[in-house]
Amino acid sequence: MIQANNVTLRIGKKALFEDVNIKFTEGNCYGLIGANGAGKSTFLKILSGALETTSGDVTITPGQRLSVLEQDHFKYDAYPVMDVVIMGNERLYQIMKEKDAIYAKEDFSDEDGIRASELEAEFAEMDGWEAESNAAMLLNGLGIDPSLHYAIMKDLNGNDKVKVLLAKALFGNPDILLLDEPTNYLDAEHIEWLKRYLNDYENAFILISHDIPFLNSVINLIYHMDNQQLNRYVGDYDKFQEVYAMKKAQMEAAFNRQQKEIADLKDFVARNKARVATRNMAMSRQKKLDNMDIIELAAEKPKPEFYFKQARTPGRYIFTTKDLVIGYDKPLSVPLNISMERGSKIAMVGANGIGKSTLLKSILGIIQPVSGEVELGDYLEIGYFEQESSPDNTNTCLNEIWEEFPSYTQYEVRSALAKCGLTTKHIESQIRVLSGGEQAKVRLCKLINRESNILVLDEPTNHLDVDAKDELKRALMEYKGSILMVCHEPEFYDGLVNEVCSKWTTLSV
């Protein structure tokens, strides 16, 4: 259905991937995996035609409809939600708009009537009369309240806008579906809905996800992006890990054998090339050395190391609220009288839209409550991790950390970023051009280099690759301070927190 032929993409002098030749075939469910910054999202953009290759090309079987989960919801701000979803089938949406324009004419002509009849026939053939009900089914499944189905996109919150773009991608059962981290911003209930949807999906899809349980539940083939190449593995992520570890061990064993052979040959040549009796044998071994295909081990990707700095012990209570009502234009909660004690590690879970992130921001004073008050405890040193980086931030990673820690030397800044798994290329790049996972590592770098005794974390696992999530969990388990965290990944907070609040209105420790 999609074929990449000798695809190479270079950014400056560096190849992100080189001479990639792969086929995605009908009916298969592909997982595209790799470390943050390996180029997974970029590769999907090439497959979709949104990005040109340096060399090589991508071909799509004629007649196949390809649909992509877009990341930029701002360009749809002027459109109604229902229209945006139906735009997932571009031809159907064009027919609907052209029909509306014809029927709105005051001077309706015979030619208009003929054209309208042609459009009505094509509309019916495409099941156009079911379009709005099918779109509503997707929106309901993803948790968009029916009252918002005809709202203007700019009036929705960020999470709901992302869900609308996911509904747009799914609309009309495209032949090929490209999904880049679709579970980000979905709560557990709607991740389960998407899992069921993809398991029932009859066409092909290519999925990027760092949510391993979700990935394992929906895919049957893996493409691993590593060291400028894509390699194919049959099975789920767990099977990939097993086979990958075996291949890596075999390659290392072959490398070690060859290195010993090279050392032996070089030693023989050095000892015998000057002696007449053994010169021919030395030349023969030198020729073998010259013609040898050298095995090269792939460079190990830098793995992050997170260690949170500990501030002094705070007072008994982290915070206490009195009749706190959170919200923006309208209240999102009843009056809350809740508290959190020192030493607690709490995960707040539950459906999107009930105000978990708003509660965090209200406690921290980032937004003002509708009514009521928050009393923070004594001697607090708060570390706050927000969901996303600002899209308007033009800082390089280097400058971002330097502004936060102006006393650091350049070496200390670079070292701090490197410990978070970022390379020199990332460190000198603007934050806004990095992948979501790399941006998250920059925010974590600021967090771990400042002393704290309470960490307030809003969806800290979004975008992070498997290694980074594992390391973050280890560091948080080691952390002696308090933690208040919003998270939708049970495998992350299990064993880490001492309380899981699905009804955070009753939060009290």
C-alpha cells in the first residue's frame, strides 16, 4: 500500500535515515518504534507527503485513501467541530460544501440543477447521509460531549482539540492510517475505546506510541528506527525486545571474534614482514586484513539519568483548600476542602475534562480559582512539570537552561542536558524544533537541577520513550519528597505512589 524506495533524509550534513527500503502491506498493523529524536514522526511526514526526501521516493497504491493524525489544531480554529471531523474524507467534505453553495444560490439555474444531481449521486454513493452520525460516533467514543459537536474549534480546550483531530483521522475508514502518539491526552477510558476501535479496524495503520501495553494490544509488526535504518520484526514489542537482544548479542560476539582475529593478523604481519622466510605469509595475511569486511557496532544511544535534588523538609501539610472551586469561564468542581500531607505520593487519574490539570494550576497559583482559597504549607520548594513546552519559545536548549541557572558554566549546562539523554545536536537546537520527547527532557532537566520537596507533575510520561519513562519512574521512587501527579498510565504509577485518586474531590491524606 505504501512503499519507500531508497529514502534518505539529511538535515544539514547529518543523515536522519539513509537508503530506507520498506513496504507497508494491506491489512497489517504496524508499530513504528525508536528512541526520542530517532526520526519516527519525521518518517511519517515523509510517508504522508508532508515532507520531501533528500533522495528516494514514496509511492502509494493508486486509489488508496491515506489519513494522518495531525498535530496542528490551530489551523482549524475557525471551523465547527463536525466540519473538521468530516474533513477527514476530503472528497466528501468538498461535495458537501459545493452542494451547500449551489442550494444557497438565489438564481438557481438548470446547470446548477444538473450539477447538484451529480453531486447528490456521488454523495449517496459515499454514504454521505451517514457522515454526521458516523462523525458523532467517533466524537462520543473519544469523550467529546455532544454539546460541543457543532461548537467552533477555538472554543474547545487543548485536549478536546487533539481528540477532534484524532476523530478526523479515523473518519471514513481510510485505507491507510498514520497515527503519531494517539494516546497522548487520552484518559484510560478513551484509550480503551481506541484500542477496541483499532482491533476492529480492517485496514492498515502505522502507529507511533511509547505506551507499550497499548502498542502490544493493537499491532502485529514492528519497524524499529535506529542508527539511520528501519528494521522489521514480526510480533509485538515484547517479541521485538527478545529478538533484538538476541541479534545484538550475536553481533557483539561476532565483533569480538573479528577484533581478536584482526589483532592476531596484525601481530603476525608486524613480526614477520621483515623476514625473508615469512614475508609471503605476512603479505597474505595483510591482504586478508585489507579485504576484510569490518563489523561495526552501532553507537549506543545516550540514556537519561534523572536524580532529583532534595530540599529541606517542609511542614506537615503541603496544602489545604477551603471551599475551593476551580474553573475558567464556569466552575469545574464543587467546593473542595482537601489537603495533602508531607511524604505523600499521589496519582490523580480519571476522565479528561474534570479539572485535574486545572486543580494543579489552582493549587500552585498559576490560575485563579473561581472561589475559595488554597493555603500552602511552610518551607515548600515546589518543582512543577507542565504538559507542553510553549510553541513560541525560540530559545535553544542551552539558553533555556542557562536562563534558569545563570550561575552554571557552559560545561555544566551541557552536562546537565546530556544527563537527560540529549546530544550536542539537540543542545544547540531551538526547543520548538525538537520532538515532543526531547522537549520533555529539557523540562525535566530544569526540574531535576533545582532542589525541591514537592513535585507537581502534569502528565510527565507524555512523549517520553521507554528508557526515559523507566528512568523517570526509578528516580521518582527514590525521591524522598512528596509527589502530586496527573497520569493515565497505570504501569507507570503502580508501585510508585501510595494513593490513587480517581475521585480527586475526596483527596485527603
